[in-house]
Amino acid sequence: FPYTTLFRSRLPTKTAKGTALRMRDYQCWQGMTRTELDLEYSPSSIAPDAPAMRQQYALRSLYARWRLCPLVDLRYGEHPCEALDMFPGQGKSPLVAFVHGGHWQESGKGEGAFLANYMVSSGCAFAAIGYGLAPARTLPQMVSSVARAIDWLAENARAYGADPQRLIMVGSSAGAHLISAALCVTTYRARTRPHGAVLLSGVYDLAPLRVCYVNDRVGMDAQMVELFSPIRHLPIMVDNVLIARGEQETSEYGRQHRDFVTAVRDCTADVTSLIVPNRDHFSVVFDLANPRSDLGREFLRVVEGGNSGGGMGGVSSGGV
């Protein structure tokens, strides 16, 4: 599976004399060597069930498409990859839109519908957003695509049985970065201010990513790091923010979460931080579909917001 393959293919190799490659021995970021930094941004390094979780993304997405028959490949922009799959709502439903992760270079909207069954059965419309992948697409292009998707969803929500005032953006890993960048970076920012954003296990400061294996295909330079690090462009243009991660994450993902929460709280009124027990980078997202979990309850709070009538009333656990 992509994350695991990506991680293993870039592990330090040995020379005939048994020494690691020299390029990985120097300190490249805040006292860490390249090898150490690569491990910090390889979430599968401490998530032994990552392949099984990725398989669940695909299988549950396939099941949701078979059961719910969504409208697929709706174009929100001119580029061929700027398409989304829509699971319509019932009139004035909240609209939950998911932006997938994969270090900007893996996965796709085909694996991003695993929450659809729960969302639709709970009274929401749901959209899985595609944005293309590196190296074919650059980081500026991906951020621009997500910003366009946000605006398209707000402009077209009513046509698909959803309330444009109740748009909730949900992103995991790279998806969390792209949503926050699309709502922070002035030059590329969406015109729409969503009702809520749920950011899971995200990267909000790109500086360390530039000098680790992730950048081998993404191709960030110093200017991109400055322009597309959401933590450097606050406030975030959204009414309610839930920032969460799994308890079982690397220390760098923990730092990214902690620093971003602190920075957002300095300039955003309604922000909630959550560390989800016994969950890792890949499994944490499934708790969104369990209203009995801490993350599921906080997600419902974001969705319902100030709308006391309607929303996701009557949900039950185990929906996906």
C-alpha cells in the first residue's frame, strides 16, 4: 500500500562497508539527520496496521458507491483532475466534503468515500474531492484546486440537496494541510468561508518536509514553504475548527498539531484540539463515524454548530 511502500523504499541503505549513505548522516533540520526526519514523516513507521487501514479506505469507499450510487466525476474546475464525487442530501442537509491524504502524491477520491455511508445515513450530503497528485501537479496547483472545490461546493450545494451555509471541510494528513492552506493563504484563499473545518493529523509547517523524502516528488522550494505553510498565514477563514490527531503519532506530527493549535487559538474564537486515544495516523479518521467516540462527538458539535434544528440528529454508531 502506498504509505508503507513509500516509507520502505526510502529507508537508509547500506554500502559494502556497512555504513549508511552519507547524505543521510548530516543534520538537516533542528538537530535531526535525514534518516531521523524521514522516519518522523513516515506515519506507517509506528502504525503497524497501516496497510489494513488503507485497504479499509478502499473497500468502504467501494461499498458506499455500490450502495448509494453517487454522482461521480463532477467537474469543479478546468483541469481533468479537478473533479469530485457527490452523495446528495435531502434538502437542507449539512454538506461534509472530504479531502484525502497521501503526502500529496498518493491516494485519490476513489479511496475518499469511506465515510459516505455514515454521513448520508445521518442526514448529510457528502463529497469526496480529487485534486491531482505530485509530481504531475505542484503544491500551488493542489491548493488552488481545493480552494476552487470549496467555492464550487458552496455555489452548487442546493442543487445536491445541501445547505451552503453548513459546509464542513474534513481533511486527513495532506488533506488537512490543503484545506487549511486554502482557508489561510491570501493569494490562493477560497472566497467561501465554510461553517466548519475538521483537520486530522495535518502538516501545517512545511519547512521540515522540504528536507525529507516526501519532497523527492513534491518538489517544494523555500518560497513554497513560506507561502503554503498555513501556520504562517493565520487566521484561518472558517467559523468552527476541530484540530485532532491520533495518540499514536510520531513526535513531529505531535509537534505540528501542538504548534498549529496554539497559533490558531491566538486568532480564532472557536477552535477545539483533540488527541484521540489508541488511534494512529491512519485509523483516527474512522472515529468520525462513531458518535460515541470523543472525535465523533466533537465532529457532531462542529456539524451542528448553532443550528439547533436538523443536522445529524438520530445518528447511530457503526455507520460506515
